[in-house]
Amino acid sequence: MMKGLERLLELAGKTKWYALAFVALLFISYTFREEIKKHVFPAISATYRVEEGITNSLNIQLSLRGLMEKYDADRAYIFLFHNGVKYYNGSHKLKISCDYEVTQAGISREAEKLQDLPVGLFSEWINQVIQNRMFINDLEQIDELNVRVMLEEQGITGLAVVPYYADGRLIAMIGVDYVVRNYSITNKEQFKYDSQQLGLLLDNF
């Protein structure tokens, strides 16, 4: 027994320090493997998801600006559908929020005011978007008075908004506003196509 221990110590003395450190690291990793899985891996994964999310958000903003420039608009944005609080019957209160927005210089940003909006207050407008009928060059074309007033308050004179679906579910509305520039969308199908391509970036979340 003593000879074996002496031999082990002799080998350790001849071993490089970094080899011993590596063996020690392996021992610690094996001994505390459950704790590492529970605490370390989730933290690394969460950090990666945050960084990935930020990168994807930047790509969305860049693509949104490209959409705005292509159609010579003053503002471009994405509304996302999401759950709100629960009603007493257990169902969710559906809401929409403007999660992405870009504007031309001098044009007001409205996204912060357009958070957690109840879908029920804008049901007719959203229905028009779903039917691809929200290509408006005159706000008088909008029947819902509350929607028209809200758009006027944002300085909007014309707009185009289309739905975006993922796996058959409506998840977003993508649009552009005209404030000081004249409404200039002549090819609705191309606008819809470009918006759908932009919407694919939302699938990465």
C-alpha cells in the first residue's frame, strides 16, 4: 500500500502542472455534474439566447428600414399579437403591441404609445388587415372612427398594413405609414411579398 502511494506521488511530481489541473477539472466536473447541469448550463444558454435575440432584433430593424425606404414611406413597424391577463372564465385577453418601429428623420416614434392594446377595440380594422384591404391613401376610407382618430393623431395620411402568418396562425401585422410623403404603393402584391419575407425573421424567436 505504502509503495503504491509513494509511486503515485512520484508520478505526480513528474507530471506537468497543467496535466494535473486538467485531471482535477475532470474530477470536479464529474463530481458536481448535476449541480453544473442545474445552474451553469441554463445560465450559459440564457446568455446565448439573449445575444441571439438582440442580433435578430437588429436584423429585423434593418429589414424594416429597407421596407420603409423601398416604398418611400415615413414610418414602418410590426405589431405582434400576444396574450394579456386572464378573464375569470380562464380565457386570455388578446392584445397587440408595436414591438418594432423605424422612422425617417423628423417623424415621430409612436411604438411606446402602442403597447398592450386590446384586440377587441380594433377588431374591424384588424379584420380589414387580414383581408388584405388595408391599403389606404385617404383616412376617410377607414370606417372605424376610433382608429381614424388614432391614426390622425399620429399624423398619418396614408398607410399599408398586411398580416403575417406562421404555421397557419396570425402572429403579426407589418405596415408602413405616410405622414409627410405621399402614398406611393402601386404594386400591392409586391408589398405583401416583401412584408412576408421580412416576417420570416420573426420565426427565429
